[in-house]
Amino acid sequence: MKRETLEHIFQQHHDPAAHDSEDSVGLLNEDEKRQTSPSPLQGKFANSRNRKVWLYLALFGIALILIALALPTKRIRGIELPFIPATPASHLRQEDHFLHIVIPQIWSPVGTVELCKTLLTASTLDYPTPWTVSWNSTVDADGEVANAALNKIQHVSAWLNGMPEEREDDLVAILGNNKSWFQVRPEVLLKRYLGILEKANKELSHKYPSDVLETREIGERVVFATEEQCPSEDAGRCQAVEAGGKSVHYLSADFSMGVLKDVKLLWQHAASKALQLTVENATFDEYTIFASLMSEQEQYRQEARQSRRQEERQNDHGTSIDFGMTLDFKQELSYAAPSNTDETEWIKHIKTSKREVRKWTSPPDLYLPKDITASEPPFWTVDGAEVPQNATWHDVQLLTTTATNVVPAIVQRGPHSDPLLAQGWWKKMWFQPYARRLLDTFVLTPLMPVAVLAGMGGNETRYWSPHWQRIGVMQAENVKFKKWNDVCNAEEMAQALFLDGEGSWVDPRP
């Protein structure tokens, strides 16, 4: 889908003529991307007309050769990066990808407290600058009354379709729930996502012959969150899934994560199904759409295992593909608080030689997961002042599911949760009362990979923010960056975020 299509879908709320002049993802046209500053070497060359021209040309050529030799063996293709990744010679292979954080939301001319809490938690942990995909709750792209779920799915699908082809191997995390707070580093989220896929695909290999998996393109690629309560308002549409240990979970669109090309395909089918149900005047919500697609996927897999003929594998909607949908049963990626939160506690996992024994809860063995302890410590500031610089993850409170000893990467509030949780839980977030200082450090720190994951044989994958801007949101509807001061810096907003009475946050950059 072309960029003009994105603007058409969003044009009812925004001025499509406004665009960001330095779009690193590649959505802007060539004229808009030509406003680049000359390099120091080019400036020196231009300002030194009294020097010998050929000498500078020779030096410039040598410098280019040295830079080319230092670059990684595989770089992000076809875009102007806001950084120059350096590759240590010891690495056999190094890949660079963007990690896109997408926040769908009902359109508003100003930022909401919920959006700004998500931004603050992301910034304190060095997550990428997120995209916001806005839609109207009752009006579709043509100005007609529409189902809110249809609008949301269509607009997210439009953003996915608008991504350049060279970005299709990037990772995308969609926060379908706008009440989302990050509580661990990006590398923990990424490792868990990859671990869930690895385990799920291993289970598939035990159920299906390898030739069936290959020829029918069956495999787990997109991870969805789960809830213990059905997220749909229509109980008759709820489809429980066995989660092990005689427990059942329900698919949730509050969080999903996958490679962009796989997520794009899935959302195209979701948008098509939602539109079809709208034409039929049927009632539906997000859960209805994605649960239905997962049901079709399971039917396709069952028929593939039975080796039926091609014509017998066509279902009622003509879907004859595998969507790659799988579920996060342990709620390691995200946890949406239900109506009863007795199964969770805010715990400071005191570091001991053995697993922490807590006599006042069951089970007694609660310990901090290794992926968190191995990640970068929670506190670091440019000047080392006003924060517990030497504190580790053992020294801060983290929301923990006590029955399973899971510390979710993202904390969410589900549709059935107590509204009072917002205030009580926010005070317990690990960075309070140091969020203001951590935000200072975030904007002062140079752009670096948000996570670096080691692979087989010394290979390495680096994940970057798709935007060089450090604090704010990138609006999908017009590819325009909106700064923190324009979204979250109202006096009353600052008090709700920082809880310190110091007023609006002041950007420390000159």
C-alpha cells in the first residue's frame, strides 16, 4: 500500500500536509529526505578552497574505503539510517533490524495519561520511540458509522501495509491495550518472544511430519497474549484453550508480536473478516475476529495432518493458509490484570544463595528469572546523581504472578480489572520516585541498539529504534513526530506521571 493510502485513511482527523523531515523508516518521499547535514569531512572540504583540491579528494577516498571496511556484513537496506552500526571483526555475521512498538488509540488532539504512562515506562527502559495509530471510535475512513473494532483493525492493517518492503523482516509489537506499562528491558521481551516460538515450533514438529510443515508452511510466528477471563462481551463467542495443568486461557489482542510480514498478512485477513461481518450487520469485537482466525488455523492444521486433498482443505471463507498464531500461556510477555488480582504481588526479590523463601505466601519458592538478572541494571544516569546507582533488579519491586513465579515484561489492566489499580499500582512501579532523572538520561544518551541478541556460531542480531527522535511518539497518520512536551508535559499530567510535585519535566538538552 502506498503512502497516499495511509494519508487517505487518516485524513479525517489530521492535516496530511505535515510530515517529519527525517523519517528513518522510509515512508517519506525523496524530496523530504534530502535535508541532510553535511559530514564534518565534507564541510572541511567546502571551506578549504585555498588548499590543494586533489589532496583532499585522495584523503576523502581513503576515508570512504576505511568506513566501508568497518561496516557490518549485513545492513538495513534501502533507508537512510540515523546511525552507523559498527561491527567488531570477531563476529562472523551481524544483522540489524528495527523493533517497532505500535500503540493503537482512539484519536485525540492531546495526549492521555494512559499514553504518557506507557511512554514513560518505555523511555526509562530504553524501548524504541513508539508509533501511534489513531482511529475514530464510531466513524470509519469514509465518515460512516462503523464498529470500533473494525476501525482499529483497519488502521493497524493500513500502517502495516504502508511499511516499505525492505522493512518486512523487522519485529513488531502491538499494544492492543492502551493501559500498558513496561517493567523489564527490551532484551528480556525479545528473548521471551523467541523462546515461546522455539518451544511452540518444537511441539509442532512432534505433531506433524516435517514434509507437512514445510509444504503447508505451518509454523508459529506471531505470539498473542492470553487472559484467564474471556475478553469478549459476548460470552457465547468465547473459545477457551487448554493451557496445561487443567487450566484454560483465552486469546487476547491486548498484545501481539511477530515479524512484520507475518503480522501484516494476519491483519489483512482480520480486516477482511471484520469488514465482511460489518456488511452482514453482525456484532463482533477484536476477540471475535482473532479467535475466529485461530480456529480456522487449527482446522487447516488438522486437515493438513490428515493429508486431505487441496479442494477439501478450503474452508468457508476461502482461507487455506497458516497464520502462524500461537499463545503466551505463561503470560511472560504481558499480563492483563483480571477482576481478582490475588494471584499477583509486587515483590522485591531479595538476592539470596537459594531461592527466596517467603513464608507468607504460596508457593514459597519465588526467585527473579535469570533473563532479568542478566539484563542491564535498572538505574543509570549520566551524572550518577539522585538515583541508587548500584541497585540491581533484586532491589526493586516487580509485579509477579506468585503461582507461576512469572514477572511479565508488560503490565496491563484488563477490561474486568478494578479502576483503582491504576493509581495504586503506578506508585509501585520500580522507577518511582526516580522517573524524572531516568527520563533526563534517556534523552541525553546517544542512539544505540535497544537490544543485542547472540545467536549460533557467534552471530549477532541488533535491534534498533526506527526513529532517531528520543522522546515522544511518531504519528502513523502523517509520519510526523510529536515531542513529549506536546503530548505529556501539562502540569496536571506531570503530577500524575512523576508523583513528585516538581511540575512539568524540563528537557535537559540545550
